[in-house]
Amino acid sequence: MSNRWGISKHVEDLVRERDLNCVYCGISFISTIPTYKTRPTWEHIVNDVRLRGEDNVALCCGSCNASKGSKLLMDWLKSNYCSTKGITEKSVAMPVKSHLAEK
Ligand SMILES: [Zn+2]
């Protein structure tokens, strides 16, 4: 059983438990009233939908997802959006950091 992004229920559960905050900007999905910008959205950290494990699937807010789009993570981190929000290689959540460390 998988959701519409081809993410298995197992991975979905793991990620939902792990990512209580946007993996990029850190906004809380628990204490923030969900709007188009703050709601949790499914994110492939590396833009490859074949990578569906919990190490590449994460929850990020609608705002970060819209800004990142199909950009490469490293390129996106240099964007105005990230510098305005103070999103850096050091501020992102663990699953994102592990990808940066692989580079
Ligand atoms: Zn965010």
C-alpha cells in the first residue's frame, strides 16, 4: 500500500513521526495552524521520485516546497528565500544534512 507519491505506508509512518517540523525552515506542524504555506507537504530531498526511502522522503512546509520546486538542494540553499529565512546547511534537519554530507 502506498500513497499517491508511491511512498510506502511504512516510510510514510516513519517520516510522519520523525518530521514534526519542516525539515528546511523548522516551522512546527503541530503548533502552527495549517495554511497553504505552513501545511506539511511530501518532499523528495533529492529530486528523484525513485528514491522513496525514509532517507530521501521528508515533510516540508508548503512554502519551502513551493520555493524549492525542482531546484537542486545545494542551489536552493543559495537562494534568496533561504537567506531571508536563515535556512543554511547547518540549520536544516537531520535527513537533509545526511544528504549534504554525502556530497
Ligand atoms: Zn519550511
